[in-house]
Amino acid sequence: MTAKQVLSALREVAREDKAAFLPGFFQAVPGGYGEGDRFLGCVVSRRNG
């Protein structure tokens, strides 16, 4: 599987609501611990989603 295929597969299961919430949770905001990190909003298990 190529990197492009992996990213495409991840984007298929990405959730916009999670992608919007996660940066604040992981302090990925300017001046935060995770500044610059980006999130697709994929959850570990669709069952737990």
C-alpha cells in the first residue's frame, strides 16, 4: 500500500466533528504542547466512535 493509498483510506473514515475537537484536547494550538499537529478525526475503533 502506498502512502497516498493510506491517506486516502484514512480520509474515508475521518470525522469532521472529531477533527475540530481534537486540536484543543491535545493542545495543538498556537503556544500549545502539540502546536502544528494536524488531525483527520479518525477514531481508534469505529465501534467506539
